Amino acid sequence: MVRYKAIISYDGRDFSGFQRQPHARSVQEEIEKTLLKLNSGVPVTIHGAGRTDAGVHAYGQVIHFDLPQLRDVEKLRFGLDTQCPDDIDIVEISIVPDDFHARYNKHSKTYEFLVDTGRPKNPMMRNYATHYPYPVDLALMQEAIKDLVGTHDFTGFTASGTSVQNKVRTITQATVVVDDKTGFLVFTFSGNGFLYKQVRNMVGTLLKIGNGRMATSQIRTVLESKDRNLAGPTAAGNGLYLKEITYEE
């Protein structure tokens, strides 16, 4: 067997998420259906670096899968790309060692979150940016977001019901700027892993801080208390993008 690593992008609008699930359209199922055809009717299982939720997009999701023979990687990429649905793109394929695992090899993830603060909103971006029609102070959010950088227990920013026991994660980058062309807020977070809905909860909290309904110290308060009730609401998933995954050598 030969192990292949692929970088993929997808428009999450019409997906219930990355992971295969009953009676719902998923990125995993669509790619596996295409690989089934390319592998002469023999099922192929793909493994993703992470699971994105319904409506969440990706520029640089990483998957791996095994095929029984060595193939030209560009021909394989082209065949998979052209036979997958139009809302999935196969960016790159490479051959990797047999022990490579998209999820378990050490890596860093970067997420981007777009917020449309326009009144009215941009209707063309309604599926690709979360609308927040309230005034925000960029400087307040830029001050507060710094407290997310470092190694912390992110229990207070985790959705209830998660089965993950260890909620300590390290964030190496956390920034928010205004895009000059669109006027959208662009939040960027990089780290060694993120909990269920963590990014969306952090953005929801930062927006309330920017709107003056929470103090700039609220990030520290949530981290120290580990109390989800003290954080802001969960921002809608349509503004979230898995931007990049970088593996350690």
C-alpha cells in the first residue's frame, strides 16, 4: 500500500461537516465516493487532520489515504479534483511515509474568521462571513485578544458536551484586523489544537468586548474561571475557515 497526503479546500455551505455521518452530506463521504471509483470499486477511507462543523469552510484541510499501487501524484490529484463535486478542490497530493497520520502527527493549525459589520450586510457574502450589525471598537478587541496567546486551559471557551478531557492548548498567534478591501473584521488564530467550537466562542466573546458589553479583561476572566457562561455567544460557523495546517519535520 502507498500512503498519500492531500491538501484540500472546500466550501462548507452545503456540508453537515467534514466527518461522515448518517443521512447527511459530508466532505469525507464525497471524497471517499470519488476514491471508490478511482480505486476500481474498492472502498478507501480518508483520515482528516481535524473535523470542521456544518457550514465551516477550508482552504488547507489535510487528509491522508492509502491506495494499493504507486500513482503519478498529479494525475491522481487531477482525477480526484475533477470527479469530486464542485464545492471540493484537491489542491495538492504527495506521497508520504507509511507512518504519517494527518491527525496524529504533530502539527499547528491556523483558523481565520471573517465578520461583516456592515449595515446592511453584504448579501453576496452571507454564507462566507458572519454578520454582526453592531458598532465595534477594533482597539478594544486588539487589546483583549492578546490574552489568548500562550498555553491555557480553554474550558471556558469550549462547547458543552465535548468528550475531550485535556482542555489545555497553546495559541501562538491571535490577531484581529480590518480588511482594507472588504471592511470585514479578520480574526486569525494559530495553535497546536483547538477544542470544539473554541474559535467561534472566542470570536463571540471578542465581539462583545468590541461592542463595549464586556470588559477587555473578560478573556482573562473566562480563562481563569473556566466558566463557559462568562464567555460570549458562539459566533455562527459561516465565517470560519481552516486556513492552514503545518506539520513538524
